Amino acid sequence: MQSTTRDAILAATSAGALLVVLAVTASLSTLAQPAVVATGVGAALAVEALFVADTPAAELWERTAVQAGSATALVVGAGLAVWVLGPWVAAAACWGVATYFALLALLLAGVWGANTA
């Protein structure tokens, strides 16, 4: 399986779980708050910057345990954070995943990536 396909499946599964959390808590409207959007997009860009900068994070990501653990930690952590901090955390995580998909689309379209540098 290609790494982009694998990563997209992990992201889609995580997004689905996060959306279920928001739906169950009747908090889907939180997705429309500008501060939540900015937080999620900013966090996703910061995480992606770790990979673009060729830090140890990119090398660690190739480990199956890290991939599965990261997806699980995202969903469980956001679920717990909803309980402690409120639903905006899960909504921000959804925006982070959406940002990842936008970056993935740019990569697959050849607009962004190693070939464009």
C-alpha cells in the first residue's frame, strides 16, 4: 500500500471518529467557529512542517506502531479533551485533518512536494 493511501485511510478513520464524538455531544456547530478553524489549521500546518523540515518525526512516522498509535492518540486524546475542555478540541482536530487532506491533494496534484522545490 502506498504511504499516501495508508495515511489518508488513517486520517479518514480519525476524522470519522471525531465527527461521531461531535455528533453524539450535539456539538457539530462548533466546526463553524473561526477560532476553532484557525486552531486546527495552524496545528496541522505546524505538524506538517516537522515532516517537511526532515526532522526525526518523518523517520518515526514510517513505523507502523507510530502510525496506529498517533491515530489512536488523536481520537482518544480529543475525546478526553472534549470531556475536560469542551467540544472545540475535537472540532479543531477535524479541521486539522481537513488541512491534511488539502495538503495531500496538493501533493497528489503535483502542486506541492519534493518535485516542486
